[in-house]
Amino acid sequence: MFLVTITYTCSVEAVDEYLDGHRAFLDTYYAADKFIMSGPFEPRSGGLIVVDTDDEDELEAILSADPFYQHGVARYERMRFRPTKAADCLKNRLSLS
């Protein structure tokens, strides 16, 4: 699993030009069961995506489909994450007992 932080590299107004495409990108990978949660930071300087994959190549392929990535309006940091505890509603999804 990876935590991916997205940091905008330009104004929020410039980012907003690609927001609809970014939301469609999110919908695609939620439907593929790859994203667990996502959302913007407050104040709005970027956001976070929790990605259900252990494969770095797959993660790169996923992120490269994001219009924010394609148009260079954001920078991505990837951190491998191994959850060991979770709320009951997430335990089955994360294969925790």
C-alpha cells in the first residue's frame, strides 16, 4: 500500500483547469478497487491518496494517468505504508485481524 501526497506546483486556479479530469481519474481507480480514500488538504495546497498496491510500477502507471501529473500542475511523493491496525470498517479491506 502507498500513501501518495500531491502538492500543487502552481496556483489553485491553474490546478482547477484539470479538476474535472482529476475527479474522473479518481473515479476510475476507485472503480478498479485501487484507491481506498483521497481528499484535499486544508488549506488547499494539494491532497492525499491511499493506494492499494504493493507494486511500484503499477503505482507509477496509475499516477501517470492523473491529469494533474500529465499537465505538471502537481508534484507526487510516494510512501510505502503497511497498516497494522485499522477501524473495524476497514479491517476486511486491509486484511487485518
